[in-house]
Amino acid sequence: MVDDAEIEAILHSEPLTRAAWKLIDRALANGGRDNVTVMLVQIQALQPVEQV
């Protein structure tokens, strides 16, 4: 319902919570009927994995 370029633009221009709501609004405006789901994860830092 929302193309990749638009998703990328929204994610780069909005704080995470606002981006989630904006993506839902866009999906519904583009014809989504119900059950629109957005899941965004913000990774703060990555830790190296110890090799065994």
C-alpha cells in the first residue's frame, strides 16, 4: 500500500512514533481497508557476538 521510496522518505523525516502513524495513514489513504500493521524497531547499539 505504501511504496518503498515513500516509506524511506517518511522514516528519514519523522521521529519513529510519528513515522509509524504516518505510514498507517498513508496505507489507509492508498486503499488499505483494515488490519494495517506497522512495526518499526530502533536499534541503539550492536554488540559483537562472541564466536565459540
